[in-house]
Amino acid sequence: MRRLVTLWKARPWLTSAFLLACALTLFFAGRFVAYSVYWATHQEVPVEPWMTVGYVARSWGLEPRALDAEAGTPVPQVKGHPQTLEEIARDRGVPVAEVIAEVEAAVSRMRGPEPQE
């Protein structure tokens, strides 16, 4: 501890920059770990109304814009933000189950047939 105090007195700006770099490294490392753990546990989850097409694509390991094209859903730039499947259904005036079925069918087509055992 004495060394740190001595270093702080000798080079306060350098010590501050080092501590800031350490804090930023810990922050981004923590974010990376949290992100990795989240997506490792959310693979191939069933499609629900609160999800966006991008979330579904990420969960199923697909390209989001390709899933938009395959399912016939609007890209996020249409309204300036990603829409949930529920919002897409409301805009179309159809039940959300219909939009979910379209997205699920598009996911199935994009992933190809299931391997036979």
C-alpha cells in the first residue's frame, strides 16, 4: 500500500490514467462475459410476441436481415427501431400468432431439414 501512495505522490496523472484503464478493462470484460453467458443460454428459444426478428435470428444463429426477407417482416429502418412481432402484427391487423407462424416457418426454411437418425 505504501508503494501505491508513493507512486501516487510521484506521478498522480500517470497513476490516475492507469487506474482508469484498469476500471475500463474490468467494465468491458464484465460486459463481454455477461453477453456471452446470456447468448450461450438463450439458443433456439421458442418464438414469443415480445421478441424482435433480430432477437429470433440471433437465438437461432441466423442473419437478421435474411430472416426479415424470408419472413416478409419490415427491417428496423422502417420505423427507426426494431419492432416486436406483436407490433408487426398490430400494424398488419392480423393476430400475433400468424406473424409468429410466419417467422417460425422462415426459420425452418433457413435452417434446412432436420437430420434423420
